[in-house]
Amino acid sequence: METGHIWTARMESPVGPLTLGATPDGVCLVSFDDHRAALDRLQRHFQCDVIPGHHPHLDLLQRALSDYFAGRWTSFRVPVVYSGNSFQNRVWEQLRGIPYGETCSYEKLAQNVGRPRAARAVGNANGLNRVCILIPCHRVIRKDGTLGGYGGGLWRKEWLLRLERRVMAEGHIPRALSHH
């Protein structure tokens, strides 16, 4: 997939630094990974130049993430760009449908993508998600209710889920940050 350029930025968050990336079409990276490693993987995947800088999608994303971490936003309307195989794309679309503050099991997610026996494949696709938080892979848990794995570390998954549950328990009205 040729996108021309990907603009990148770093952002501090309550769960550690985030590496962010955007193409002209939308956000393509929100990662807890080591900054250089995340950028190298992004460049290899999209086959284009990755440059630090400002871009309207990154500006909107940084405001949206700041508000998310502060408990002021519960839904993102930032355009998201992802490219995987058809199965991965179906999983990522299903992830985006998991409501804020709720969780879904790997097994249920596999059923939702039409592959009821593919819970492990769903877990693998979940782990390949390059746009954490916006594609909320942290909301997927084991069918027994335990957290399971998380590429950003289980402590981050637990922190994100606690944030969302606290915001919902406080009765905040879900709001979406529009990309307009």
C-alpha cells in the first residue's frame, strides 16, 4: 500500500509514551512499542517515508487521546487507516464495535467474524493491531473473564479498562470527538 508519507509524533500519556502516525487518509499508528521499532515496522508495512511532523490527523488524535485519558471522551471519530488481510480487517472492524467500558471474549469475537472456532486467530489479529485504543483491542478478554494477553503489557490493559469502567460508573454521557 503506497501512501506517500506518514507523519509521526510522540505523546506522553498516563500509561507511558505513545508513538502516533497518520497518512493523508487517517491515523495509522497508536503504539506503546519502542518508538524506533514502531516507526521501522510502520515504514516496512506501508512502504513509504515516515517523517516527524505536524498533520491535522495527528493534532486531532492528540486532543482526542488527551480527552480520553481525562475521561472526557468515550468514542473516537478520528479517521483510522489499517491494512491487513481480510480476516484481520474483519476482526479490527469488530473490535471497533465493542462499546466503551465493555469487554468481549476472544471466542465471541471469533463468532462475530464468522469463524467460531478461530479464537486463537482472533487473538493473533488482535495482537497485530497497530492502532491501539482507537481500535480497542484492550477490550478483548478470555471467556473466563481473565484479561489474557496485551501487546502493551497487561498493566496497561487493566489500566485502560479501569478508566473506562470508572467513567461509565460516574455516569458520564458518552461523547464522540468529531473529525470535522
